[in-house]
Amino acid sequence: MRIVVTGKSGQVTSALQALDAGGIEVIAIGRPELDLLQPSTVREIIAKIKPNVVVSSAAYTAVDKAESDEASAFAINRDGARALAAAAAELSLPIIHLSTDYVFDGDKAESYVESDAVGPVSVYGRSKLEGEYAVAAANENHFIMRTAWVYSTFGHNFVKTMLRLAETREELSVVSDQLGCPTSANDIAEAIVKIADRLASDSSPDLRGVFHLAGNGETSWAGFARYVMSVLEEKTGRRVTVKDIATADYPTAAKRPANSRLCCDKLKGLYGVSMPEWRMSARDAVTKLLEEPKEAV
């Protein structure tokens, strides 16, 4: 099976390319040959590659910057996603589109299910929600995957930031009143391969639509950081304390949902795909990062 994925440097793209899965060919495309801001470039390059499934992973993910750069966020997250989905539809290909927990307002007391009302509280969240609508409208053969709190050994993410700060600090202040599900890009990549294989071979409408995919279990950002520090201490002996702070004590340009926990029962029921407990995957990532040269962390 051949999978084409957008966003050459993204965490999920990198994880897909690193997969050692027999019979799977992953081809990453991005600028300059593919520019989501230039929709005319999209169909031609996909047609040349002749994939079985298209994965829409490229996105504008600078959550705070998006507040002052709304045009770019929507151009990529909505218009670019629409162009990719339309190109896939013209070529009779299914598309897996990555979305976000930030499409919710965070006011719900329990974990969010796919049918819950959306209500993003940031420009980034609104642009990703509009991207979901655009993809669904452009290609009925779609799988929209909402995920959350993505980390890996690739790119920039929360785990790598915490380890970098821990090199020079004895205490880290981290927000404790935002809840979510830390999700490994490696786990997302493995799930994508299973989902792509099923989409390419089964035309059932039940397998299309919006799905949640996130690490099993939940925590706060402070709890996430505390676990990362516990693995750091176990592996190196270095002890770094994590201090709980409130969101109000750490002002940002964009508002974040206080609760963005995702219920993934729909995915498990229809695809048989479930994610590992988040600490297991986080432990693997931290261990690998600590084994890398310092400049890579």
C-alpha cells in the first residue's frame, strides 16, 4: 500500500516515515513541489505518485501566532485542506485528515465524543474546524481524525521542551487546570496505517466521518510534565520539581480549552484500533530523547 502524506517536517509525517511496516510505502510531499497555498499544485503531484490513500497532515499549528495571523491559518488549515481533499476525490482516493481537540470549547465535564457540539475558542481551533467541514464537503470518502497533545522524538513539542528546560532549571511551573490526552505521534502513525488499509479495502459508510484518536488515559499539562521528570530522574538521577500553576498565571495570546479529553470508543468499535496507555508511550519517547546527543533534545 502506498500512502502519500503532506507536511514533510511534521511529527506525524516523520513518524510515518520511520515506521518499519512491511508492504507500506510512505511518500511525504511538501514545499516547494506541493504548496497548500497554491491549490493548483495539489492534484498533479498526487496523480503522479498514484497512492492508495492520502493523509492530510500539514497544518498551521502555531496556536498563539494564529491569533494575529488569521489569514494564513485559514489559508492552510481550511483552504489547503479543501484543495487536498478535492484532489483526492477527483482521483477516487480516500483521505485521512488530521484535526484537533481544539475544535471544542473545553466546558464539558466529561470526555468529548464525536457528536458533541463544537465551539473553538481560538483562531487555530476555528481554522481547523473549518478544515474539517471543507474536507467533508470536498470528499465524501474521508476519515477526519481529531487527536490531541501530540509529542514525539521529532520536531518541536511539549516533551522536548520540558527536557530542554530541565537541563538548566531545578523547578518548572506548568499549568495544571487544563486536562487532555497526551498522544504519541508514533502511535498515531501506526493507527493511520491500519485505518488506511481498511479505508482502501472497505467502502462501508460507517468507516467514514469524524473519529477521535488520542492516548489512553488523561492528565493535566503539569501531570504530563511531572511524569516526564520522573522518567528523567529514573534514567539520569537528575531531580526537577514541577510546580502547579493556573492558566491565569500563564497568559497566552490564544485561549486553550480547559478540558479537551477525547473519548475514542467509536474508533475502537468500528476499526478495532485502540491506543496504548499514555505513560507507556511517553516513557518510550523520553528514554529515546535522553539517549540522543544533547543538541537533538
